[in-house]
Amino acid sequence: MTAPMPHEDATPITAEALKDRRYFPDDGIVVAVNLAWQLQMPLLLTGEPGTGKTVFARAVANVLGQARE
């Protein structure tokens, strides 16, 4: 099995960019999403209902220009 290649367009997702989209992340989630993006690996979010998983996914998609209406 080969290691994933880093994503060529590895623009970092910043906490400020997520805050602009009404998601207020801690440092750990910002690091995790950037690593997942750079390595082209999935990021599994777990948590109780109402903890912001969907809001986070929508904010990241919006930052990356992949938001759905």
C-alpha cells in the first residue's frame, strides 16, 4: 500500500475563514481538517446530536468552494 500524495492545492483552512461562516473551531479541528485535506484522506466526525458536525462540514465545504445550495 502506498502513502497518499499531498493535495496539490493544499490551501490551509483557517479558523478565521470558518468563523466567517459561523463555525467557531478549536485548534485541533483546524489541524485535523488541514491534514485530511493535504493527505486526501477522509475525516470522521463523531459526537452527540447538536454538537456542530453538520455546521462544520458545511463551513469547510464553503471555504473550499464546494458548498451546495
